Amino acid sequence: MVSTITITLITLVILNLLLLKFSSNKVSRSKKTVKKPVILHPQAAYTVGSEKLALTGS
């Protein structure tokens, strides 16, 4: 009785692992392309030190 249950469970586990191995979805992977950064506002220019900061009083 116990051996029958053990053999059945082992068989089911092996079958499950085989199904998992061979039934996984294959994903087609494309070649990696170099992505360039996206510039959202190309006309905006940042100048350093053009604004004067307010006095804080400390």
C-alpha cells in the first residue's frame, strides 16, 4: 500500500518535471541594439551661474 502510493507520487513528480521542461514557451530574443538617450526638449539650454540666488540671511 505504502509502496504503491510512493511509486505513484514519484511517477507523477517525474512526469510533472518532464512536462515543465518540454512545454515551456520559447521566447524569440532579438539582438541587443544600442539605445540612444531620448532628448525631450533639445532647445532648452542650461547655463551655469546665470541666475543669482536670493540671500538667505544666515
